[in-house]
Amino acid sequence: MSSQSGKFFRGGSLRLAAFLCVTLFGAHGALAVPSYSRQTGLPCSACHYAPPELNAFGRKFKLEGYTFATKPEISEDKKDHTSALHLLEVLPLSAVFDTSFTSTKTPVPGTQNGSFEFPQAVSLFLAGAWGSHVGSFAQVTYDAQADHFSWDNTDIRAAGTNGKLFGKQLVYGLTMNNNPTVEDLWNSTPAWGFPFVSTNTAPSPTAGAIINGGLAQDVAGLGGYAMWNDHFYLVGTVYRSEHLGAPQPNDGTCCGFNIRGMAPYWRLAYQTTHGNHDFEIGTYGMHVKSTPGAITGPEDAYTDWAGDFQYNLTIPEWKNDVVSVRGTYIRENSSLVASVAAVPPTAGFVGHHLNTVQGEAEYHFGTRVATTIGLFSVTGTADPILYPQAPVTGNLNGSPNSRGYIFSVAWWPQQNIGLTAQYTGYTRFNGGSTNYDQAGRNANGNNSIYLMARFVF
Amino acid sequence: MNAKLWYLVVALFFICPSWLAAENDAASLFKSKCAMCHAEGGSGNTPSGKALKAKDLRSQETQSKSDAEISEVITKGRNKMPAFGQKLKPDQIQELVGYVRRLAKK
């Protein structure tokens, strides 16, 4: 959620903080957006198994640039020297209010356990059709701890739907976005992956791959995408650093990641639907060269290769309940030349790797209740300088290894009101099970219970 | 490599907009408003159509309905199909009714 985190850390340390804030345990801004519902005349359940999980119709809606509409518009057709206009009569605005309570098994030393945030976050959306082929998901979010609004996930698309390739339908378009994988159609990739909501007060593991939220809202990207024959989805995007709140042109001094040149992102996925079975398998990744705190000099390089899958089974005999299984594996290889050369160094040596595995199984009782169990694991190269020792947030012997589980129950009494109870447990945290921070804290001390109410309107 | 990527970005930025203009004949209307679920041929055999249980427009069930009944479904919606009465003009809806009829003959 917060891109600001990246500005206060350098080199490898950035990914610790960014991961902490954004991914595995950062609050996602993802959800069903009512302005889409107002635009299409369809309920949230038309696009979502449970927000933000997209079903086939939701994926198609996003693929086609958020433009499908059944409501009145102001329009003029294209003529000889006149451009066309297709403008929704109602500005597509939406709002979300999140309030939450978090308690950890062991209080963070010196702090009061049981954090009640009212709100945890408030988001405003400009989400809907801007024209017949252009639409947006654009979000700004107020963060209670930062006490200000900041730009959040954004995906602006221009889509063409009349293409043909080898006699089959080709949907194609452009995406401008600020978070690698935010343009994705499935919930097995980081930006829209599980957990769909999460605490921003409990300690969380510090190591994470750069594609797993490390660049969220800290980059600007332009890319092209295509879906052929409703089966093959291909995306290519290039990103540049775009540091919110920092002066432009970028001099690099503010921030831990300064992309040198451009960072390419790729995505290839195959999806198929047979009867009540809906399946996707794919790969994604990116390559980033960055200089911490500067725009010249030595470079750190990161290459992330990832695979993912998603399977949904609709069970007509059980009132169309849906079983979902998702997973992703990310392999990151990094060459931290700049971090090693920094004064003082922020990495002990050049070559590192990080393996991230996440998976979850979910049962949807209609659109009212979704229960999920998720497992996660991060393992990688130990480096006491990159992953230093410190109370609560530090690592044991420089190890980035963490693993644990998440139980989640989300109840939607109405499609725009969500109540979630979520338990996160750790069997290993920042390299250890017991006394991982060398200050007496155990991994399970960071186990947390999180209660959240979301109001969407 | 980076220079090539710059060229790509500039090209993407300027190449796009030939598709930005909408068309309004029946076939285009059907493609933009209906094919998302019902498929271009009307079969309903799309992932979206399966998700929303879209009807096969070529089927006896659909084709046995009168023009007025089909027009009413398009105008007011039914089950998970949204209403298009506020979006489309009456003559556009009639064009779509005619197009649905032609699907059965293809």
C-alpha cells in the first residue's frame, strides 16, 4: 500500500521495508469498486467470487479496459472532422472505509498491544469508462498512520476488442500503471494476491522479492497486452522510477530504488474453462537495475522469474459454491554491486537469491462467506549485513527465511460490506523460530489476530 | 537495449488510437455489448458467458421468443443480464433483435 516506505531505505534494505508494507502483510487496496457496478448495472457478484477475486466476467471486464457499460452516456459519433465522445453521465467515483483491530501474541516491546484503527485506511477511486475504449482503476488512499492521502494502485487501459489473429478473437491494448502485476487478471500474482486484507500494525517478515510489491506505487509503467482466443494472455511493460513526493527530474537521493534505464516486466498466461472448471497457469517476471540513493555509479541488479496457477471449481449441486486454489513461486537472483560498494555497505557480498512460495485454498459459500487457508515461505541467501540483527525486525544470523500460515474468514452480509477475521501464524520469522532477534522474541510472538470491517460505496 | 526500449515506449504511445472510435452498426453493437458473454456467434460459449450462464442466442429457446420479448430482455435485462434500455436507443435495440435473428441462420 505504501510506496513511501521505499524512500527511507537503501539498497537491499529497501526490499525489506517495501515487502513489509506492501505484500505479504501489507494492506491491499484491492476490492470490488461500486462505480463499476453503477456503470454496468451488474452486482459485484457478476465480476467477483468474493472481492477482489475476479471470475471470468470480471477478467473480461478488466481486459476490455473497464469500459463495458449499460448506463446512459453523453455521446457523439465520429464524423469527418469530429472526434467521437462517449462520456458516462455520472463521474465514476467510489469510496472505501476500512476499520480494524489487531493484536499480536506477544506485544511489541514498549508498545500497547491491541491496535484499533478507525479508520485503518480510506480509499477514493476514479474507476470506470473514460470513453468507449479507455477506462481506469485509479485509487488514492488515506493511511491513518501516515495521516495523509497518497496515490495508490492505478491501471489505466486503452483496449481494442475487434482484433482477429489466425481467425480467433484478439483483445489488445495498452496499460499505464504504477505497480508490476497490478494489470494482471488473476489473483495468483502479487498485486491482487492473498491475503486480500491485512494488518499494518503487526510485525511482518522483512525479506521479499522485488516483484512482490517492492516497487508498488514507486514506478510508472507503459505496456502492451493481448488476449488471444480467450486463452493466451501476453503482457510486456517497461517501468521507470516515479517517486511520489520527490522532486522531478529524479536525482535519486531520496530513494532506495532508482531504476537505471527501464525495467522490463513480462507476463504470459494460459487460461481455459471447461464446464465448471476454470484454470490458469502462467509465468511472469521482471529485470531491474537500480542504484540506491543515486542515479550514477554501481548498479544492483534483480531478476525475478515467477510461475503461478489458479483453479476455480463451481459446484452447481451446492448452490454454485466455488472452490479456489492458487499458488505462485518467485525466484529472485540479485547482484548487489552497488549495495556492497555503498559506504557503509548495505550488503555483505554480491550474489544473492530469494525463493518465495505462496499458496492458498479457499471455499466460497456463495458470495456471502469465503474461508481461506494460506501457506507461505521465503528462503534465501543469508547475509548479516543485508538482513541485520535488530529487536523485533531483525534477522537471526542474516537469514531471510520465514514461513507460516494464514486462516481467514470473510463474511459479506451485503456485497458492499465485508467483515473479516484473519489469523496469521509463524513457524519461522526472519531466520529463526525462537529468539530470532537475539532480544528474546520468538517467531510465534508475531502471530496476530486481525479483525477488519470494510464499507464500500 | 535501453534505446530500443525507449523506441518501443514512444511507438506504443502514438500507435494506438485507431481503435478509439466506436461504431454503431448492429454487428459492432453486438460485439461491444453482447459478445463479451454471448460470444460473437451467439453461442454463449465464452468464459464470461459460462460464469454468468448466458443463453445460447441461436437456440430454439431464444429464437422461439417474439421480437417484442427479445426486445424486452435487452431493454430491461433478465437474471444476470443487465438492462440496456438506458444505454441504447430503441432503434439500436431493434437492430440487435434483428441481429439475434440472423445468428440463428448463420
